[in-house]
Amino acid sequence: MLNLKSIYFYFLATKLNIEKKLKTIYFTTSFYDKKLKSKVPKQFYFFPNSFLLSSLTSHKNFAFKLSDIEPDIFWEEKNLEKDFENLHSFFWLNLIDRKNNNFLIKKIITVWIYKNSRYKKIIWKNSITSRRIISWILNADIILNNSDNVFKNDFLQSIIVQSNHLKKNIRFEKYFLDKIETITAILLTGLVFKDYIDNFDLANKELEKLIDNNFDNEGFPLDRNPINLLKFSKYLIIIKECIKDSQQYVPDYLENVIDKILNCLKSIQTPSNQIPLFNGASEYELNDYFNYIEKLNYKIKKNKTKSGGIQIMKYKKHTVFFDVGSSPKKNYSRNYQSGPLSFEYFYGEDKIITNCGFGEKISKKAILLSRLTSGQSTLCINDSSVVKFERNKLINSAFGNSIKESFKILNPEFKEDSSELKSSASHNAYEKKFGCTHKREIKIDKTKNFLLGIDNIEKLENNKIAKINVRFHLHPSITAVQTMSGNSILIQLNKNNSLVFTSEGNKILLEKSIFLAKNKILNNLCINIAKEIKNNETIMWEIRKSN
């Protein structure tokens, strides 16, 4: 069955890649260029609020001052090498003094239209084109202020030509984050130009299908990547607010999914106001985003105790995020990390136990390392990753770096009473290769105020000796030392605050590790319980406040 699946995906990938190459050739023809041209609108029906774009822009990514730029050479290749995508998306328009730089902005856009009025492979990539349209529309009040008719006509025609390109290719966009950008761009053209109301209708239908196909009933993305709650909701809010400003009816499905997504995002917000590092997430500060939605008068409902397969346990200073979700399906797994039953632990606002994060902003090698089971705070047998990832370049070029084999989570349970908070689950990913299952139970003892964990290996096949490693990656901000006895680790938070990690009867190692959740590789420490086992094995560990 697996071989048949591989063959199916291979031929499907071949078909998709051939289509991509043929389309690229077709896009460069004069015939295609003529097909993109249609009626140029006379004016904007309304100007959307440029503040809406602030959720997508950051001064941290802004690397130049417009006053230092010569418009005629702005688009020379040597000026674009470091920041090609950001410059061509025009999101930087929201980060400059637009009123005082109005003439320069017009000149830069004029040169861009002259150089790129016809399709160019990278510059007209769907994602970049979509962002460019969104930025131009949300900044149109300044761009068109005091402009002559020639510039205005060229500017409006360029928006329509680019949006026509997106319309012709929207059905070929498979990745849902790129598709929401495309939908947003098309939908905005349908709102601001009365002659293109069909664009709104098309985008509205596509958006409803996209949400149905990529989110669960609770509003969590099916790829199980927490950061996509953030990325997706930004575009949904832009869409909703622009529909309201255009005085059109906001669809019920849109209202509902925004409420659900924001509720999920709030539920997994860590005590340090970040996103937990599961399944492709990197460190991201949430304060600015929640301030942004608060200014737009969004209200978030009560927090959940489970969201997207992540169990959330909180008591006093203890907070645990525990991944008790199964692996996503192949077509949703491009950023998945093989860490079932991994967890992250906070004491107060300090992150103690972490996963390694996703190395997307660093390098392809960093991504590969961050996908290994050993990079997550969970159990590993014989240095094997829980899932295998697709190695076929043809398949990966079509679907992203997807998983090859999936697994299931078994018997998830959650309990809370006056004495404890407890969550447990098993997974069968090691069943085929090693003939065993891994069960993990994590408990916050309310009476004695400490964290307890139990890892259980069941039904190891044929009494074969296997090496297991239970890893607990410490956040880079945390220092730790092994105690003199050798059977515990002292975790230092500050001068007067420390925790002790113990695992009675087991060998505990304190090793060097790496942390990949930022835009560079950081060194950190990792607690490792290493052991050889033959049959069933139970490993208990705990984290307590030191005396």
C-alpha cells in the first residue's frame, strides 16, 4: 500500500512539475501579456485603512532610508540582492514617512511598472505579487495623492494586470498560506474597484473552500503548526475590515473562523507571550499582534485547555504545553517536526524545557536538523526519528518536504481535580520497527507543587536490546549544572530561584545542544536520560523547586 502511495505521489508530482514549467513558458509570451489586460478602473471606490498592513510589517526587517535612495537606480540588481522579496512586495511602504516621500514613492513605482509590466518568474511569483497588490491598495491614498492622470492610469492598470494573473493561476496554488495572500489581493481589487465586483465573489468562494479544507472544527490549521494561526489570521482580519469599510456584508463563516483562530492563538500563548515550538513554529512575540487586534476592537473568548492537539496545563507557576496530536496528512506536513508527545514547560515566565524550534530562517540544513526527533523534548529509540521524511526531490518540489509515513496517537486522556492536573497519551510510531509503543504521562501535583513525568515503553519485540534517550532541551536563557551525586540537575533561573530535575535510578547526562527557533543557531543545554532496555521499561522524572 505504501509503495502504491509513493508511486501515486511520484506521478502526481511529475504532472505538477511539468505543468509549472509549461506555464512559466506560456506566461512569458506576448499572447499571455495581452490576455491579462482588461478595463482600467477610473478610481478607487474607497481607500482602505493603511493601519491594517501594520500586522504584516516590521521595522526589524526594514533596511534602508528612502531619503538616501536614488529612484532611477533603486531597482538595480546590486541593490536588491539582500532583500529582493521584501522590496518587490512593497510592504516597506508602511514603514516610511509616506507624506514627505510621496514624490519618491511615485517615482519608484513608475520605474517598477516600466521594468516589470510583463511577467518575470520571481518578481511575479504569486506570493510576492499578492503582497505587492495588497500594499499598493492599502497605501493608495498616499500613492495617488496629487498624482497626474498618466501615473494614475499606469498604476491602476498594473494592479488589474497583476490581479488578472493571480485569478488565472489561483487554482494551481496548493500551499494554503500562499493562497490566502492571493485570495486577499484578488478580493481587495473587487472591493475597491466597482467594475471588478466579480473578483470579490470569486475570492469569497475560494476563501470559504480554503478554510474548510485547511482548518479543523475548532479553528486550528490541519498542518498543526501554531505559527500559522498568526499568519493566517492577519490576512483574514485585513479581509474582514476592508469588507466592513466597503459597507458590504461580512460573511458569517469569516466572522466565525476569525473568532475560532484568535481563541486558539490566545489559548496557546505562553507565559513569555510567545508561541510554543511545535510542528514548524519559531519564536514570535505576540504582544504587538494582540495590541493590534485590540485596537480593532476584537474580543477573545475564554482560553481552551486543548487546541490543535496541544494539551495546555496551568497551575500556579507551572505551565505545560504537551503535544498529544497525531501527525498531519502528507499534503499538510511540509513543516512538520517528528516530536510526538514532546512538551514545553514554563515556571512563571521562564521557559525551562523547550523544543529546538524550526530552522526555516537559518538554512536548509538547520531545517533538516530541527525535524529530527532528537531535537524535541521527547523519547527516542536507537537514535531514530519517529517519522521518515520524503527524500525524492521531485515530490518535494511539488509538495514541500513532506512526511513519508504517519503515526497515530492512542488513548489520549486528561484529568483535573483538587489534587492534580494530568495528561497522558501513547503513539505507535515505533511499533513497526521496534515492536513497541511509547506512552507518556505528565502531571502537575497540586498538593506538593511539582511536575512529574512518566515515560513507558511497552511490548519491546523479541527481547532485543534497544537504546533509548529521553531528552529535555533547556532554553538558551537557562543555565544548569550536574549535582555532585550525579543523579540530578540543578536548573538556575536567577540568584535566588532554582529548580531540580531528578530521575531516580537512571543515568542523567547534561549535554550540549542547539536551539533553532530564532534567525541564528544558539547553543543550549540538554538533559538526557540514556538507557539500554530489553523489555517493558518505565522511566520516571520530576522537576521541583529546590530547597
